[in-house]
Amino acid sequence: MHDALPDFDMPTEEQVHLAAESFRLLADPTRIKVLWALLQGESSVACLAELAGAAPTAVSQHLAKLRLAGLVKGRREGTFVYYSAADDHVRGLLAQALHHADHVDRGIAEGQAGDHAQAHRPRSRKATP
């Protein structure tokens, strides 16, 4: 059936594996909060812990996993490490997930979204490093 579609294209096995790994790492509320905060700007573990409502040691462990997955990066300044989102792909991925969650929460069907999708940003709290 799909053979009849001229533009049908499947991702490679490696692309599928890496995408699934990224989604697996994002399947945690604390990690989503941490990443959203990092999309607002660079931040320390202590600040991220406060924003996420989690212990600094837990946030540090989450950051280590997110860094290994290439979703965040760290910059050392003396004894402190300041974290930021790795790139704009992280912003798009998280923004789409939050946008979808907001639509599910509000019961907005895809056809009803219209221009709302372009103007809408998920509700958030401003992070300060």
C-alpha cells in the first residue's frame, strides 16, 4: 500500500533509535522543567533545582544524562558549571511537545487550531540564572 506513495520515506534504523532515545530522556517531568528553563538562558544547577522543585543532586544527575544525549551543554567557570540547551532543535522538540500537551489539555482538535498554532507558546515561568 505505501509503495504506491511516490514521496513515502522511512527514517533509518539509527535515526529511529536516536529519536526514541531523545524521547525516552524527555519522558520525565523534572527533565522537561530543566530543559524549558535552559531554553530561557544559561543556568546553574542550584537555580535549575529551585525552578524544577527538585534536589540539586537529582537535577545534576538529570543534567548528566541530558548532556550525554546531546540535549544540553555545560560551560565551566571556576568551580561552577553553567548549563544551556544544546541548540534550537531542543527548543523545537520541547515546544512542540508542550504545545501538543496544551492542546490535549484544552481539548483543541487539530482542525480547530488554525492560526492559534503559530501564535501560541506554552505557559511558562521565566527562568533567571
